[in-house]
Amino acid sequence: MPVHHARAEVNVLWGSEPHIATDNWYADLDDDRIPDVAIGRLTADTPEELALIVRKILAYERSVDCGSWRRRLNFVAGVGGFGTLADTVLESAARYFLTRDIPAGYRVTMTYGSWRSPFCPDPRLFHLTTASRLNEGCWFWVYIGHGFHLGLDRVQVPGGQYHILANPDIGRLDCRHGSPIALFLACYAGAFDARRDCLAEEMLRAPGAPVAIVAGSRVTMPYAMSVMGTELMDQCFRRRRETLGEALLHAKRNMMKETSDENPERAMLDAVAAAISPAPKKLAAQRAEHLLLFNLTGDPMLRLRHPKPVRIEVSPQRLAGRTLEVAGTSPVDGRATIELVVRRDRLTFTPPSRREYPQTSGELARFQEVYQQANDRCLALAESPVEGGRLFARIEVPEKASGPCHVRVFVEGQGDFALGEADVTIVDHQRYRASTALRTGRLGANE
């Protein structure tokens, strides 16, 4: 199919070309620039490549593997490079808005290209860590950062830089369980009109790579890109759309709606964008261009398989060091994994302060340990058989646990799976004793 090129108005302010490669023209039936139908592109150069793509799609939809990959989401983020203040604001906003609509029952990992962050692995192993996050299988694999049509940005550290992912790596990916849907919130990764095949095209026709890719064809802009990403997460997790194409279609349509009191998070994002954007009066035009910029490389009819709901019965508050009883009902029988985890905005430990970049191999190797620990929010876990829809488990709450947490339950059955979560607050002994003393009047005024 020929490529349609639309005139760019806003992203040229960020250094982009004056035209945008887009498939939106084919999906816009009434010429209002807003898509009316779901659309995707299968980019094959030979019948053999097309056959491979079709086999990937069919294998994904027919899979009876209901392992933990179905509740896993892996994020990889580079450093924005828009300046310290803008980077900090955008990274914090993107992390918050992209995860707020993801239920707590899902396991979310972050691999971040800032060496000061606990979510940064050993920079020397950043590429291998990125690839392993693809190969381990997940429902969505999301990249946030700079990109080019043949690869992603490099991790920058004092005195060096390290590879993340590029076209030559795609053929070596080997995701055998749970081929993910990839979302590139980045520039050019979906430039399907380039002379050489872009990252999205190479991924689609590689056997061990993602089954579908949503990516931008030109320079993307932080504000509208964040809006599109959050809208897509909303369509997948809250609206539970049946197909990927339907989810992307409604995400794009909702992007063009103005903010209201019913969507305070979007209003906050608009306010941030107005403060740092080079074109604060063109936010609507910026969103409109992202309807054109982001295209689906893959099958728009790809079915999104959602978990069945698990109902959890648990005390909303528990004392550290005690036993937490968890009961529940599941529409799926099988094996349940029950975990007590800290909230996503918290860690289970105090990360080391990184004021200077390490110079020794041993210190850099420690990065990997901290990275693994930062992505493991589990305080305690148990397993339980689920028979007749019922599950029960006892979890020993660690003595040092405290604060807002979740109990999350994942049930792996024969050809089906279920997921649930519940909020619980862990109270430490010192706080408990102080509150008890206050209630009984045993503390003096100075205490």
C-alpha cells in the first residue's frame, strides 16, 4: 500500500521533517483527520516473510500458555535530553501517568538509562538487560526515550556510552513464551517509509521478536506522546478492548477530546506541557499530529486476552511480623501465587546514593544487584491450589515491613488465567505501640 504523507505543523519545531508518514489517511472515512476504523500494516517483502508474520500472529492468539508473562509489563526508559528540569518533569509525569491505569495485580518492571537511578542496571549490561526483558515474555514491552529508524538511543555515562537496541539485534531475540506487544514512545522507530526497514518492521518479521509494534514515524513530542501512551493504557486495562486495533483507535480518538473536570490527571499533564512546550498554544495541534505519527505495525485484529477477575478477602490493615490471611474466589482453577508487595511508588529498601559515577568493575557490578532489588517489590509470597473457585493462604509479614502495600493474586490454570489485587497497610510495631499508648493515655505531653 502506498504511504500517505501529511503536512507537519508542530513537530517541525522539534527538528522533524515537514511531512509525516501515516496510515491514518486510510482510516479517516470522513476527512476530519480523526480515524474511524482500526488499521494496521503488515510489512513483508516476500511471501515467506508474510507467512512468518502470519504464523507469529496465529501462534500468539492460539497460545494456551497462561504463565506469569501474561501479567508482566516491562518498561525501558532512556534519558530525555531536553534539559535537567524538563527531563525531571517529563520522566516523573510519564512514569506516573503510564502506570496509574495499570492495576496493582500486574507486575511492572523499569529499566532506566540514568546511572543515578536504582532502576539502572550495570550500564555495560544495559543491552543484555533490555533484550532479556523482551525474551522473558510480557504482555507489553514499552520503550520511552530517543529513537532512530534503525535503533534506539545509547545510554550515556561519564566517559562513555552503551548500546540499548538496534536492527542488527532483532534477529537474535528469542522470546519463546509470551511474545510481547511493543510500544515505542520514541522518534522514528516506526518510520516505515524509510529506504531501509525501520525497527518496527524488522521486529514484526523476526520469529523471536514482538508480535505487534506501535511506534512513531517521525520526531515525537513528549506531551502528546505521553497523552497517547496513557490513553492506550486506559483502553487496554480499564476499558479492556477486545483487539489491539480497537484499543489504539479509541486511544487516538480520546486524545482529541479537551480536558474536563472528569479527567484531572489529563488537566495536570496539559498544565505541565503548557509550561515547558515551545508551542504552548498548539497543544491540540500537537495531539492531532500524533494521530498521524503513531501507526500499528501488525494486525489490528490481534486479540487482547484479559485476565478473569479474582475477588480477594483480606484485612485492610495488618501489624508487621504477624500472619496475614488471604482468601479469595477465582473463576479459574489452578495454581495461585499470592504476594504481599509494596506500592509501585515505593521500594523495599533504601537505595544507595550515587553522586559520582563508579570507576571500578566491582562497583559497576553492584548496579545489577540494586537494579534487581528495585524491581522486586515483593515482601512475602505463598502458593495455594485453587479448587472449586476457592483459594486460601497465610503470608508471614516481615518484621521490617511498613506502609501502603498490595496483596496481588495470579492464578495460572489450564488454558486460562485470573488476576486480582487488594490494598493493605502494614503497621510497624513502634507506630502501633505509640498509637496504642496515645489511645490509652499512657504517653505524656512531651512524648
